[in-house]
Amino acid sequence: MTGSTNEIALNFQMKDLGTDPNGLDTEGLAVDKDGNFWISDEYGPFIVKADRHGNILEKYGPGTGLPRILASRVPNRGSEGLTIDERGHVFALIQSPLNVGGKTAKTAKYTRIVEFDPTTKETTMYAYPVDTGYKNPGAAKLGDITSIGKGQFLIIEQGKQHGAMQNMIYKVDLNSATPIADNDDLELGLLDGKITPAKKTLVLDLHANGWNIEKAEGLALLPDRRTIAVVNDNDFGMDIAVTDKKAVDPDVPDYTYDSDKKVMIYNKDKSVHKVKFSLKKNAPAEQESQIWFFTLPEAL
């Protein structure tokens, strides 16, 4: 099923909750000139059009209106942001480089921006070059995109670079960018030196201007074209606490549940551990939804 990552949702009794083929993990949101909502999803990835009452009118996914290659997105890193330009074209960004054949997530130098024409249903893709300071390109995450007109956009790029979390806002220009085909040449490096990627120019380093939160995932340029509004993702203000007396600094991905034996296996030593999972509050800076305003020296 498109969008599935083979994860199994369990209740507190470890029973399978099943799946919903119409499910969405919504992220980006924009309103078109007719008052319809366009929404992006970070699994499929999917793009949907909904009316003002929330009824889904159209839905597009890899191979069903969107390029098939997008099905190679890393789990939970589909389309994190979406915007609509002055022509009514929808632009959706893919959060991280695609993982084609399970081999390119940590090596591909680019992620993709998808342009969708709601009238013709045609799509065009562009290569966005991620920063080079990450441990590997797969650590890059694009948080949101907003159109500023004439083929230009603001995009949040974030992730740990040079040992510290970074949240950068770039102005991205697609006017000279080469359209990218629906194949894996980009991720395999076969297009290096042969294409013109999106041009990116640093507009704002959020951390250098006081931002002290991990995830910047909402972005807007106010009408004065000097003020940028940024909101965070607080992950519901909750985190998971792991208690395991036999492990040092345990984390959720360290464990695999054996449903036959009903035991928890610690992946690092492959043995059964007695472990307790519980909810806790996020770090103080992550607990609340916040909106920050940054004023640029001059208008964009």
C-alpha cells in the first residue's frame, strides 16, 4: 500500500490496531484562490485538495498523480511543507534525500521540490542541494516552504551540523533550475555537474538570532516582506521515557518486541531486558507551541 512503512500500530495490550488506507500524516497547508485547502503528507507522500468543510476532493500520490520515484522517501520524511505560488501552482518539498533501493538516503546530495499544476495535473521536479556540514546528507530535514513570488521561495533547512543543531532559512530560486526526471539518476549521482540545481541564498540563521528550539516547521513572510514568522513543532509536548537498569542511556529504537514470546529484546546485546516505557514532558523549550517574528534588514 502506498505510504505504508510496514510499521505496526499497537495498543497498550500489544494488539494490532490495523491500518487505514485513507490515513494521512498532514504537514503542509495552503489555501488557493477558491478557498480550497491543499495539504501535504509526510508518509506517502500525498498531496490532497480539500474544500472549506474538510471534504477531500482530490488526492495524489506516487504513481497516482505524483512521480513514482517519490515512493522512495525515507519513512516519515515525505512532504513536510507545501505552498502555492501566484499562478496557483502547488509546490511540495521532500523533507530529506530519497532512499532509492534502500541505498541512497545517506549519500544523495539533493532532495526534491515538486511543482504540481492543478489545472493540467502535470508535475515538475527540481533538485535542492542540502548543506554539506551534516554527518551525512540524510541528516538534513526541510521544515517548510513558502512562496515569495516569481519562482522564489523561502525554505527552512535544519539538522545537526558540525555537532550542533542548525535551523537555517534560505531564499531558493527555481528560475534557472533544471527539471529532474522521474528516475533515480539524481540520487545515484549520475547528474552531478550536468544539471543546475535550485539556487539557495542564506536569509536567516535562526539560532544566531535567539531561536532555541529543535524543530522549526512553519514559515510565512508577512506583507511587509521584511518580517518572517516561524513556528515550532512541539511533538504534542510529550516524549517517551525509557527505564532499563541494564542499559546505559536507553532509547526506544534500541528495542525490538518479540510478539511470540512477549518479551523486549535489547538490540545492542540481543538479550531480553526488563524495560518500562512511559510518557514525560519534553524539554522546557519544546513543550509549548511558539511563534517567533524576525525582521530582516531589507525587504525580500
